[in-house]
Amino acid sequence: MLSEQIEHHVHEEEKLAEGIFSQAQAAGIDMDELGDRLMARKEAILREYKKSGIPAPETRTFTRSHARTRRAGDENEAPV
């Protein structure tokens, strides 16, 4: 069982070499510049969102009321 888990993990890790960022690096794309461009776009999208007045989405699985009703000692428990 453990050997199967290790084999699966190694297989998943090796996929990273085929991932989009590895391909971008192999193609000579400047990853720092790409990061800067992505951050600038994210900030622009957030500004547009805040201006639009669109309400924040509601989560379906975890709500603030659920967080308030948790008992002391449940801090390490995963949310439902």
C-alpha cells in the first residue's frame, strides 16, 4: 500500500515538469515579468469589482454563523 502511494506521489511530482509554468520557462518566458503582469491584472480586476458594487459571493459550505457557533476546542477540526 505504501509503495503504491509513493509511486503515485512520484508520478504526480514528475507531472510538474510538464506543467504550464515549466513549459513557459522552457520557452524562455521571463517568469518574474509574467508574475508582475498577473499581479497587475489581478489588482485591476479587484478595482473593477469594488467599483461595480457587486455583492461578495456567499459560500455554500462554510458561513460566518457556523464559525461563531463552533465550540471551544474545535479549532483544529476541519470545517464541514
